[in-house]
Amino acid sequence: MLLRIRTLILFSFLPLFGANFIDFEKWEIVISQESATDALITPTDLSLLAKEMLKDCFYNSNWTVRDFLMANPKIERRFNFLSLTPSSQERVHLSDGTSFVDFRIPIRGALYSLLAPKTGGGLPLSPIACPLCGQPWPEGKEIPEGIVPIPIESEETPKYTGVIIDARRLDLKPSLFPQVLDEEGREVYGPSFVDRDELIQQGMVQYLNSLSAAYASDRAGNSPALITPLRVSGKNRCDIVISSSDAKRLHSSSQTLKALRRCRVIIVRSEEH
């Protein structure tokens, strides 16, 4: 999904730009420069502008990236010293004869690695068993460090290769690290349920604007779960609340939990929001 935004911070040393935007489908910062402009943007200026654009994005439902950096000065210093370079340059021709060069700077990789919260440690919301003996885990018994309980499955347990959340009717805002919650506010999907390496390489979710695109995405796999959310949550309206029954369905099989760890989650949202 392409969310076009006008950069409000103007640098006197930068040449004229078109509409710069964040591509949340591909997780890229896109900076456009008119081809007719004599002065080409320098790599330093490109990196500065990209970082300013990213700072205005939502980090999660409570913070912008700027808020997160202010609260974490050590990370902010490393962020400021990062040199961001485009992975590709694309020439775009408009119907009025104007042409632009789009510089695409990836968010996944170095940026995601620097900004990512702590991952892992989430426990399934469905009944769990000991991974060693397969017996149901006693209710209230503490789980030792290093032990990862598994869900109790049967032949009827649904198994999914990915998750598609159809949030088109909701006023949902994209963020770097959204969460999916159940009706009691418990995390169903988010940093606690992903593998850090997968998060850095894939991004927490993929935002798309149609169900057909979602089903065609490799991220969904051959047999994805389709979830209709109840509402959005959080100050920034970035988190999604689903029914408790859907939450348990997503946590009921090891295969589906593995898909969550691999960040195989797609959120379909309307371009109008």
C-alpha cells in the first residue's frame, strides 16, 4: 500500500521534490526528485530527508519513531549516524510530461534491526502442553526458562500458513510494530510472537489494499486464515482487536504459531484511511 505524504520539513540545500511517501507494502521510504532539476540530491541529503520522514511514522500505537528515539538516546545517536542509501532508482513519467526519479530506501534490514523492540516470549492463549512429554501443562505452574510450551492439538485443529486481516472498514493507521489483541487486551500477534531475524528481514506485517492482492502474496501461503477484526485500538489507532475465539484459533496449532513467528501476517486496509 502506498501512503503518500508531503514532507513538511524543508531543507534549503535540497532541490525540488515531488510527493515523498512511505511504501508500507514494500517497507521502503520513497523520495522523488524532478528529472528536470539541475542539482542532483547528494547521498548525505537523501539520507537526512529519509530519516526525517521515518521519524514522523508511527512506531506503535503509542509512539511515533521520533518519540521512540527521544526516549532511547543511545539508539537515537546510532540512528543519527546511520547512512541510508537507496536500494533502487526508478524513473516515473506523468501524463503531463513531467518525470521524476524515485529513490527507494529500505526500512527492513539495518533500520528495522536498530529500531526493533525485544521479541519472543509470548505464550499461546489456547491450552498448552509440555514440549517434552506432550502432557497438558498444569494450570498456574510456572514455566521454566528455556521451555516453550506447545498448543494442544487434535485432528480437527485448523492449521494455517499465514494470516490475512481484513481491516478495510476500520480507520487503521500503519505502524512499524503493530499488535493484534484479543478482546481482553492480550497480545495475539506482535513482538512477543515473532522471530527477530524474520522481523528484521520481513517487517512485522505487510499492508495491502485488496483481498485479492493479499491472497496472491507469498506471505499468505496456500492456506491463510481470514480474520475480520472488531475494532482498532491505541492512541495512534495502529493496533487491531479481534474476537477471543479468533485469537485462540490462531494460537491452536504449532503450524500457525510458526507462521506468526515468520511474520506471515497481512493487513488489508482502505487507502481512504
